[in-house]
Amino acid sequence: HRDLHSFPTRRSSDLAPRTDLDIIFDNSTVDPGNYMFEKMFSGGYFGGLCLTVLKAAGREGVLTEETGERLSGLNNLSTNEVNEFVINPFSETNLLCGLIRDKKDKDNCSEIVNSLIGRAAKLVAANLAAVILHSGKGMSENRPVLITVEGTTFNKMYNLQKEFKGYFDNYLSGQRKRYVEFAGVPQSGLVGAALAALIL
């Protein structure tokens, strides 16, 4: 594992190397070259990223030709539609379910989306852990770091919180042990899925 202490001083492109599909997706957005790290997990981009990866799976023969053709004609996919699909791949009302009719294709697409959710959880966990470690706070149980969590994607995306907690606890274990508390912020105006507010 990399030394998380070094993360905040490095460029986001160095912290989370992008795949070819990340770059293809970035170039398809209205602001290519900007927010490259956020485009790998943020709710505002996650649906589009999933669609890019699913289309590539169709082109590369991971999916049936029929499913690949249907996905290739889809221009937009929301994060909510992706989440609904992975929760219930056999829903009669979900957009992706209507396009992906083959059971094996549904299984493969679910696996692809779940892997992207897992990667998102790892990126968010590493980012927040890096901030905490860099701050030098949270060394005492009586003076923990408070992390306020806000955002539909973080709170409702299938398996995201569970996977996030696993990675986060692992990053802040052993010699990197820090004391942290989480607090929900309903109906807040916070931007992003999670912000760290350091208790002084």
C-alpha cells in the first residue's frame, strides 16, 4: 500500500491513475480535463461512467450483440437508474433492465457496475483517510475527527457505504489508527458526498 501521508500533496491524476475508459468518459463530458478524480465516483458523473464501461463491454463481446447494440444507442444514463438496476436487475420499469434482456448479460452488467461501486468506495475512503492522516488529528479517542456525510449517492447507492467502511477502517488501522465519528447532515447545502470537519 502507498503511504497515505503523501496523498494530499500529489496531483489527483497521480493519486488515482485512470483507465482508458475513464479518459474516454472524461472526454465525453462538457468539461474534459476538469474534476478528473471526481468523475471516477461522484454521483453527478457515475451514471455516465457506467454507461461508458457497459458500452465498451458490448463492443468487446462481453455482452451479447443484441445487448451491445441496444446500449450503443443509449445517450444518457443517470446514477439513479444505475442504482435501481443493480438493486433489482429484473425490474420491469428500469431503463437498463428494458435494454438488457438476456440473463447472463444482466449478471455481467451487474458485476461491472458493482466493481465500479467498489472502486468508488475505495477512492472516497482513501481520499478521506489521506485528509485525516495529513491533518495529524484524531490521535485521541477524546478528540476524534468528525466527518459529516451528505449526498444521495453516498447514502443510497447499493453497497457503497458498506464497502467504504471496510476500506476506510483498513486504511486507518494499525500504526495509522485514528479516532473518527460520522454524522449525517440531512437537507444540508454541502457540496459533495462527504466533507471532513476537523475538531480542534
